[in-house]
Amino acid sequence: MDLKKLGWDDHLEKVFSPLKSVGYSVGRVTIENRDRYQIVTEIGECPAEVTGKFMFSADSAAQFPKVGDWVAVTMFDAEQKAIIHEVLPRKTKFSRKAPGKGFEEQVIAANLDVIFIVQSLDENYNLRRLERYLVMVHENRVQPIVVLNKTDLCPEYEDRLTAVRNLMPDLTVVAVSAKTNSGLETLRSLIKAEWTFAFIGSSGVGKSSLINQLAGEEIFKTAEVREIDSRGRHTTTRRQLIVLPTGGCLIDTPGMRELQLWQAEEGMDETFADIDRISTDCHFSDCTHTSEIKCAVLAAVASGELPQGRYQNYLKMRKELAHLETTINKESFLERKRKDKILHREINRI
Ligand code: GDP
Ligand code: ZN
């Protein structure tokens, strides 16, 4: 496998050179399955695991290899297996708050150039959810492209296309059908060799169908990887990162139900640049745009310049982020206190 087809470039070569000089080879993660991975290297594809040292020195789940990560490895078992020693610094990533009660970052995929935000033009179509995705994509400095799929189910989609375009200036939006292949050439023309494209969106919107269409039947057939699970059973897993024959990688992100924000200040500013701009005319510099007098944002809502739904969604996400921030601060405060206590105990013992 020519690593260039996977996106390997001079910058990565430079970053990797000290690791290369101590004898490591490089690979890119194509499947993450709890603590087991599949990677592709210059010589092909193989299963991989992280070293015990890696496991014990990692502070958080986000530091473990993710689909799209470049990793420094050593090969064993006649080059049939790999051990991951290090994850190379990520150029970009796509993260959310890990589902559940805790407050931890979950990295969905790493080293992305473009994220296709997929919605289908049936009941899944939702501008507010789209705004949430846009915030998360912008936060990670990845270019978003909106894909409205299933045009065959909604022939009158022009208004919806316009509504999405109106969310942000310069937002690329394409309408396609993975069933009839309508619009697929436009989508294909956006795929660049050496770039990595992730597909995100609710389950059932057609992400896998689109990837299959773009990759072609042949790749689809080889996308399944035979594995032996922890109980020794044979299982098949779908590869999440697919390398196109012409170069370029497509990443599927299956099973994302919840989409809770993870630190997204910049993403908010960029996605809601209109509100940001309007708010410079608010009377108070720390205006919360909820009840203050002479609030320019409230005035824009009243005049209809700023759509009510967009404004409400903005407030909702702001609130979510504020809650996230106070909880994280509280948690790190408690963690600090816990560490201080241990330290004191140890000092007292001396
Ligand atoms: P994913 O969960 O986002 O990967 O969605 P899938 O690719 O598995 O598709 C979910 C369902 O929608 C499947 O039954 C597909 O056949 C169907 N589907 C995908 N794209 C289209 C489309 O453009 N039009 C129609 N009518 N159905 C589609
Ligand atoms: Zn205001």
C-alpha cells in the first residue's frame, strides 16, 4: 500500500522521523474495536494492539488510537501482527462528550480533512440538528460539507436545500440519492486523493450506502474483515476506514445516537457568526441575550432578522456548554483535592 494514498505527507514524515530512527514503522488505524485494532501499513493490513506501557501511561480514553490515527508500530508473527507504541499527533479530530453520565471526551475519528454531515430528506431532515453538527465540525477545524440524501423520497427538495445554504455563508451543500445515484457525480468530484473524508449523521440516513457507491462494489466486498474475538469465535467486522483505489480515505462512523457537545466555543462562534456579529450591538458587553434591555440579539429575533428556532438552538447549546464547563471544572477541582489529600498523607508519613 502506497502510504501517500492514505494521506501520508512530508509533514508526517518529519514528525515520524525520530520514531523511524529507533526502528518503528508507521500504520493507519482502519478499525477500532475496544482494545483491538486493525491497521494498514506499507506491506498490507493486520490486527494490532497497544503496548502494556501505552495502556498504563494513558490518562484518558481520548489518547488511545482511533480510526484515522497514524501510529508507530513494530511488527511480529512474521509481520502478521502489530504492536502500537505511539499515536502520532492528530492534525484534526471529531469528538463528542462520551455518552452516559460522565464528562469525558470521546474521539470518533482522527486526521480528517472534510466531514460530510449526512441527513436524509425524510423525517430525519432537521436544521437544528444540522447546526449542532456544524458546531462540532467547526470546533475541530475540519471543513464541513452537508449531504442531503434520499432525494428520491423528496422530489421537492429545493426549499430544503436553500434553507441549509442559508444557515451559513459559503456552506457547501449537495443533494443526492444513494438509491438512484442522482447527484453522486457531484459528491464524487468533491473527493480528493490524499484527503480523508468522514461521514457523520444519524443511523439510517444512508452513510454506508453512499460510501459503498463511492468506493464501488469491489471495495465493498473486501470491506469485511474476519476476526477472532476474545472468546476465540470467528466474527466479521466492517472496516471503518476505506482507501479508494485512486487515493483518498472514507471513514464511516456507525452507531452515533447521542450528539452531546464537547468543548465547542470556537465552533459556536463560527457556526453562529451572525449572532456573534449582531451581539456587538448589545448594550451590555456580557449580555446573555435572554432578558437584558437593549439586547441587539433579542431585537433581531423580534424583527424576524434572526429566526426564532436558530436563536433557541443557540441558547440551548450555550447552556449545554456552560454546564459542561462547570462540571469539568468541578471534577478537576475534586480530582486536585483528592491528589492533594494523598500527597499530604504521604508527606505526613515522611
Ligand atoms: P447508515 O446507517 O447511515 O449507514 O444508512 P444505510 O446506508 O445503512 O441506509 C439505511 C437505509 O436507507 C437502507 O435501507 C438503505 O437501502 C436506505 N437508503 C440509503 N440511501 C437511500 C436513498 O438515497 N434513497 C432511499 N430511498 N433509500 C436509501
Ligand atoms: Zn444581547
